[in-house]
Amino acid sequence: MTISQNATAIADVPAREARHILQVYRRMPVTFVRGEGVRLFDANGREYLDLLSGVGVASLGHAHPILARAIAEQAQTLIHTSNLFYHPLQALLAEELAALSGLPRAFFCNSGTEAVEACLKFARRYWHTRGEPRAEFVALEESFHGRTFGSLSVTSESTIGSRSSRSCPSSVSCRAEIRPRCWRRSRERPPQSSQSLSRARAAFGRSRARSPTP
Amino acid sequence: MNQASERTGARLIADEVQCGLGRTGRPFYFTAIGLKPHLVSIGKALGSGVPIGAALLSEDVAATISYGDHGTTYGGNLLACRAALTFLDLLTNGGVIANVARVGELFERRLAQIARKHAFVKEVRGEGLMWGLELSRDAAPVVLAGLERGIIINRTSETVVRLLPPLVITEADADDALSRLDAALAVVGVSE
């Protein structure tokens, strides 16, 4: 019996999630276990027509035979090697995207919000490299660009609500004293400086001063 | 915006994560509005379910980025690239974009009819297979009524119902699904 067909496990899903999943999603009361084209099937075998595609992702519908075969074949060949090495497919994909978009270069990541983050970072880097650092972004009202800090900072408040978790506060660098030895740190570097510790203490002091009393 | 960019030197970023890659019946929506972006973000449809996104860059921006300026461990691995290559092949050579244009017209026609029928549907916005229905009431009961009638839709804000069907949906399935949406709106309208 596979995980998806275990009836007892499926009946328990909402209760088990309530115990161990961070509650940031108010899910619809349905548990999907299978898909075929534009159809989704829940744990009771009921059929639904999918007008959402997992929020625009399942562009070819579900369990598309050509895609399923390609993924299975690739999984049996090689899935991941990191960006430390070449592999045969990134250049092919970048070529296709260049032909479609007219933009000659691609940087690959794992999600839309990471793509937005990369664009913001590259735009800033552009001005920095040209020796005329510019840091401001102008974004459209009623926009949504994702949930990570950079993407949130160009997403309008009318879309995402309060500013409380929107912007990344300025960070303070404080070198960690890690034992056993951290491989990133050369042994020759001097020990933790008193300046960085006092910077951190000052920052903690500031944030305590800003926090409302409970 | 193109002029403002030329005047100030500001680089334009087009976020095509949701509207790009065939969703509106063309590879990218920026072409429809004549925008000339220097950076484009894509994601969602690209891997058809396998997580992959990309930033696309003009040569002038790319020329200012050096080794080590950015990076990711997983980004563009073989599995994700294989899925994306398969998707793009089907999109452009497999008739998927043409399907979006064809079925998109059906959506436009049927949604206009539906809006005329239900007074609380204030506006229908969209193109291709990306549609929003702005309601004059909370959209949550419509989403639940849809689920009860066997269609999956969602709410993007208090009052907006969103439709993003797979790009391969047939006219027959679209017709069936939109009839169910019509019925869901009717039952919510009655309960008002």
C-alpha cells in the first residue's frame, strides 16, 4: 500500500497537520491524492475540474504523460549536481528562453520569488558596478511579487496587509565563535573582536528598547 | 515606462511569474504592452510542478554581474531543467499556446455572460487563461460553493475569485467548469 492510498492516514491528515505543520495556510477541506489532465481526485475518489493549476503551476495539467516520462527518465539518469559543475541541460534551457524572450542571459533558481529577488539584486548590482550606487525600487500599486523579504519590499501594502513583517531590518554583523573549528574561517584570523561584540550588544539593546512591553 | 527608463537610466523589471509562459496566450505579457524590460522573472508554469524559476537579463545588466555575485545550490538542476525543456517544447511546438488563445476566447465569452447574470459580479478581468472576478461581496463562499460542485478556484483578496486553469484545458471541460462556476455563483447569490 502506498502512502497516498493509506485510507487511515488520509483521514487523519487535517488533525496531524494541526499538530505539526506551521499554521500559515487556511486549507480548503479536501485532500487530493491523484490527478489526470485537468482533473483532480480526492481521497474518496471524487472528481474535480481544476481551474487553478496549483496556482498557475501545473500548466500541462496533472500527470501529463510526456512530462511524467521525461521526469522519470531524468530521475533514473541524474537529478542534481549543483552549480559547481556543468551539466547538459541548463544551456539548452537558457537558449530556449533567450529565443522566446529576447533577453540573452538566464539565472536559474527554484521559485518565482527567488527570481524576483535575483532581479532586484542584479538591478542594484548594475548601478553598483557602474560606480553610481542606486538602491531604490519603484513598484506598482496593488502588486504581488512574492513572500520573501526582497519581493515583499516591492509588493504593495494593499495586497499583503501590514508592514510588520515586510522589510528586513538592518542587520549587524557579529562574527560567531564556533567550536569545533568552522571550515570557512581561516585559523590565521584574529579572535572575535570586542568591537563586533559590542555592536551586537548595542543592536540587541536597541531592539529590546523598541519592543512593546508584553 | 520605456521613456522614463531611457531618461533616468532606471532598469525595468517585468515580473512574469504568473502572467508569463503562455498564461495569456503569448510567451510573455510584456510584449503585449510594448514594455522593454531589462530583467524578467519567471517561475510557476516553467517546471509544470517541478520547482524552477529564472531571472532573464539583458546583456547590459548581465555585463555588470561577476563570478560570486549570486548563486544557488539547487537552481537549474537536471530534473528541473528537463521538466522546463519538456514544458517549453509542448508550449511552442505542441500547440499549447494556440490552445490558450482558443479556450481563452471561450472563457472571455462565458465569463461576460456570467457577470451579466449575477449582479454581485462587478467586473471580469483577464486574458487567455488568467481571469479574476471582482465581486461586491466576500468571495470565500463562492470558492466553497465551487468546491461542492467539483471545481477548484481560489480567492486572491477578500472580493476576487481567481481562475488559472491548466493551459491544456479543452473547450468541453472549460464549458463544463464554467457552468459549475455559474451554479456556485447562483447559490451564493440566493443566500444573500
